[in-house]
Amino acid sequence: MVQKGDSMARERKLTAADLIDEGYSYRTPQEALRNHIITLIERYEGEGMNHSEALSKLFPNTILDTEVLQELVSALISGSHVLLFGPSGTGKTTLAKDVWNLFPKEIYAVEECPVQDDPLSVVDPEVSRTHPPCPICQSRYWENGQPAAEPERVPVVRKYLKEGYGFARVQGSSEVFPDHLTGVINIHKLEELGDPTSPLILEPGKLLQANRGVLLVDEVGKLPLGTQNVLLQALQEGIVTPAKSRETFPAKFVAITTSNLRDLDNITEPLNDRLSNVYIEWSREHSNNLKIAYLSEVLRIKGPAYPRIYLEAAVYLLENWRELGVDVPELSEVGSNRTMMDIVSRGWAYAQMEGRWRVELKDFRRGARDALYGRIRARGGDSFLRNEEIVSTFLKENLKEAIEEGYRTWWCSFHTERLGSSPALEMEVKEFLRSALKGKGGERTPAVERFLQYLKRVEPSASMLDEESLIRLAAETSEEVSRGENIPCKG
């Protein structure tokens, strides 16, 4: 971007001539995003991150496996428009928003242009041949329709893209009609002003609002056929004809669309052909799913402590459900990331309602039941009861196993990583926890000190609890889950 523009703007208006003098060049939205992504990856890797970490940092609000992020970044760097599709609750919309957050926001535009034309599209015949400006800028600056405006005559402003000006979002539904995307020429405003070159006569639709930036279409398969065709024209030709207009306006953007699996068949073949399909599935990495569980808001507010054991159990429970692959439409949302976070929230809510200082096993059980039942899509007849029975059977067969698996992960990771699988050191720590349950301090051996450091690192409530409470949390939860039984470490 031009650096001298700030000081020059204080003295006089910036013009296209100033940009040309500074070596400014035209870039499509795809080129701008490509260059920005490549620059950021090089910077992150130069700071010592590996490739997977660099990709994750590009999309900070999204937790997905590296392979998925690689596929998306490849599509964006290649200049493609993208369709993110997959089961409900996998983070498609959040990922689409992250693409917009990633997009470079600073641009130079023709002053008072309703679609933010690039100045070079007005003054450079080579650029205007492939990327012509809007009819309003043509009428203002071109003589006899010839693309050769004098750069000194074209005022320029530096802008930062924002919603409605370089970013637009469309929520797919049967009520989104074509003019919602195209916009309209306001005939009454034209009659009032009497100036067909005034930018005030155009009411830009979503496609024109997204010009030079990003268009997000959520649930694209829910758009009516006519609306999909309007979107297709913009993706094919980069132009849009507003309602009540005989002229086309530029609509060049990076389109990020999303769809659940059940709506894919509603996307027309020509439109789908213009989109690079990226399948967003539930993460197969336990560590990623645990990060998603940590996103539950209740873990960041004052209230009952939530033991790590039950966080792990929530993740294992949902992973077991996903492995079943239950092919029932009404149960398609039971395995979503939102369910995982809801298990945490519901268990915490039970402990809060009943005045407990920590989430107990019974709270976790009830929270898991409510969260899974709450994701069953209600239908008429007895389908809900049948689906409830499927979920109920699953909980009976998997809940205890998930809790034990959570205990293994909580305890065994410390036992094997920090104690070297030493039975003697393990006994030291367990004796310390038993003493804590009896209200005694216990001996603070080196093994115990390592355990306390481990708790401070892994327990979600560690930052809100003093050390004594943290020890009590670990002791009570460990006793509650194991009940004196030996739950062996795997491997």
C-alpha cells in the first residue's frame, strides 16, 4: 500500500496519479488474499512455528485437523471460490468468518464510488479492459466511453473494508430473492436528484457490497434456483445487473459458501462447478476435540470447578457416538461440536443449581444425558421416542466407559509421563491424595510436587482455585470415579 498517502492527504486530495507515482498496482481480491496468506505463513514459520501451527494461526477461532486446513489454504491460494460442507456443528461458519478476518482490509478506492472501484480500473486502459469500473465512474470520468481518464482528475480515498463495504453475508433461505443479491436502482431517488451519475441512486445488494472483499453465503443449498443463478453469474463474470438497471456493475470477491450434507443436492451443478469443495468433518484428533470442549463459556466464569476427568469423558463420549455412524436424519446433530460443549455446560449448571463447589459424577451424567437428548430433532409421531431410545441405549453402553477413559487420560498421562510408570512414586501421590480427603496435609515429596504442577497445567479451574482447593478437587474426583477400583493404564 502507498505509504506517502497520509501526509499528502493532509495537504490535498489523493488522486490516482499519486498512486501511480508510488508504483501502486491492481490486484484482484484473490491475489490480495493469496499474497497475504503466503506472507503470513512465511512469517509464522520464520518465528519457529511448524507448518501445522502456522496454518492453525491463520484461523484462530477454528479448531480443525491440519489436513482440512491445508486443503482450504490450497484452494484460497489457487484463487478458488470455496464450498465448506459437512455435518452440522463442525465449525463451517466459524471457519468462513475466519477467512474474512484473514482477508487484508486496506484498499484504495475511487472517492464516492458506490462499489469501491479500484482507481486503476478507471485510468489504466489495460486494467479497465479486463476489470472495467462501474457505470457511475465511467460516466463521471470517461469521455465518450473511452477508458482513458486523466489520473489527476480521479480522486482517491484510502478505506478499510467492513460489513457492507467489502464484506457481505447471506443467510440461505427460500426467501432470499435475486434482488437481495443484485441490489436495485432507486427510481424515486433518480427522479428526485435528476442525476443518473449520482452514487445515491444505487442500493447495492449483497454481491455489490462484497466487491473487492469477501462474500459469505451460509447454507447456500437453501437459496432458490433464481438466486443461485444470480450468484453464478457473479462468480463466472464478476459482474451484476441490479434490478431496474440496464447496466452491469463489478462484483469481484472471494466467495466462501457453506452447506450441511442434507442440502448438497439442492446446489445447482453449474454453481457447484464454480466452487472448490472442502469437506469439513469432525476432528479425528482427541487433542483438538478437547480444545473444543474447553470453549464452553462456563469454564471462564466463577462457579463450580469442572474436573479435567469429566472434560475428557465428554470428548470420549462424543467420539464414540461419531464412530457409530448412526444414519438417522433426526440424530444428525447429536455428534456436533456444540453437543460436546453443551455436555460441559449442562453438568456445570446442575452443580451450580444445587450449590456444589465442583461438578460431581452425577452432574456429569445428567449433563451428558440432557445435552444428547437436546440435540434430537423433534418430529411428529413417535419418531422422537424412537430416537430417544437410541440415545438412551448409547448412554447406557458408553457413559461408564467414557468416564473411565477420562480417568485413564487424566491419571495415566501423569503416571507415565511424569513418574516414568513407577509404582512406588505412583503410590506416594495416591497416599497424598488420600490424606487430603481426610483433611490431612500429607508429605510433599518430589513426586507430589510434580503432581501439583501437573494439576495446575491441566485442570480447567486451576486459575480460579487456590492450591488447597485444587488438591481437594483432584482427590475427590479421583476417589469418586475410581471408587477404590484399579482402572489400569492402557499400554
